[in-house]
Amino acid sequence: MSTTFQLDTSTSRANPTPQPMKRLTVPRIRSRKADGVTQEPLVMLTAYTARQAQLLDAHCDLLLVGDSLAQVIYGLPTTVPVTLEMMANHGAAVVRGSYHSVVVVDMPFGSYEASKEQAFESAAYLLKQTGAAAVKLEGGEAMAETVEFLNQRGIPVMGHVGLTPQAVNVLGGYMARGRSDAEAEKIVNDAIALDQAGAFAIVLEGVLEPIAIKATKAVSCPTIGIGASNQCDGQVLVTEDMLGMFERVPRFVKKYEDIASVIEKTVAHYAEEVRERTFPTEEQTYQPKA
């Protein structure tokens, strides 16, 4: 699928990349799965800043402004403390930095569980503040009525079942889900309930492969795996994890690069030159005009 780009000659740091003329849409993402089959898997990564979005945008179908920013950006132990304002600020930055991908913003813990009306108010706030195309919320059958309520009012929803980080205190940790028959059945039923409620895609996180395959076959919308099967209709990872920014990552992460060591080496080189007074050189220094 080719994309027409319009070159941007701006020298601003905020807008240095080519701009596709038309962004992907939620219906186009949804339509990538037809008759239970997705010919080309969907590519999704997390993004939290405008510059990060610029670098990822051309390669992704979706950018997720995940509440994982709690750990990645703010150094928090879980996603539970994340606020709507935090998600709105980072979501707006990602939208400004992207021109191709569908931007999805996580709804943080406590912003949608109390009632479908609360969920609508929170979701509407996020979309208004960010310009994003959709929201994502965690939970299965218990959230199906809310998903339907939002969908009927013009708010596209991505679901999230299996390992749901916002419920870590109830689940007792970040272990894989679906090890018991009852839990496996619940995951599949949760996915079906969200699909029937109108979710345009469903994230399957930390799910045993047979359950992920079964859930993917059971729903008409695309599934996006993270710690699930490569037979899901797409995949997502936390960008900083796959780039190697952190020493400790979940088992399901593949480190495609070791950016942390590159940064450390570069900073060490800079520090050495500063201390030796070899930086800045004449090339980086302003001189009086003759």
C-alpha cells in the first residue's frame, strides 16, 4: 500500500518530517480483517512524544499513547497513578508528531470504570484535547456495555483483555494469563463480548498462545498481540523496551537494538571532551564579525 508524501521544508525541530497527505482511519484498520483473516498484520508501537511519533509514524499502522508512560516516562511502579491530564498532554504531542498512523490513547485507571457516562466524559475529553482517533480501555465482558455506549456516541474503542496492567493489584502480578481452563474460557468470552459491543480491535496481552489463537479466530475485529501469538492480527510492543532502553523487560519483548548503551557511550564521550576542553571547538563557537 503506497502513501503519497508532501515534503515539508520547515526547519523547525517540531516539524522536520515529510507529511503523508491522508491519515489512516479506524474503519480502514477494522477492515484489514475480513472473513476472519488479516492478510497483512497490523503494526503498533507506543509513543509518548512528538519526536518519537515522527520517527515511528511511517512504519506503523497505529500509535498507542499507552499508560505505560507511567513507568517509561515518569518512573512510577505501576500504571495506576496515571491521570487524564497526563494522557491528554502526551496524546496531543503524538498527534502533532504523526500524519499517517491511527493514534489511540489509553484511558487511565479510574477514568471509566464507575459508569458508562463517566467513560464517555473521559473519552470525549481525551479526543477533544488530543485530536486522537480512538481510546483504549481494559476489561472484557464487564466493560462491553461501556464499549457499546461509547461506540454508539461516536467514540471508537480498542479493547484490552488477558493481562490487564491496571488490575495488577487484583491479579497479583504481571504473570501470563489463561493457565486454568476457567481463565482461558474467560479470556475468549471477554474478547467475544468486546467484539460484539463494537470494539474495532482488541489487545491480547500476556495470553498463552492457544488461547490467543482461539480468541483471534472467535472475533471479527483484529486482535493485536503483546506476549501472545504471532497468529494474532497484529503486534504491539512498548517502544523503549524493543529499543533496549531498559535492562529488565518482560519475557515477551525482543530487543531489536541496545539504545541504552549507545546513549551511555555518547554521553561519556561528550563528558570527556568537556572536561578536556576539546568541546566546543571553533566550529561550534560564535566569533565577532570582522
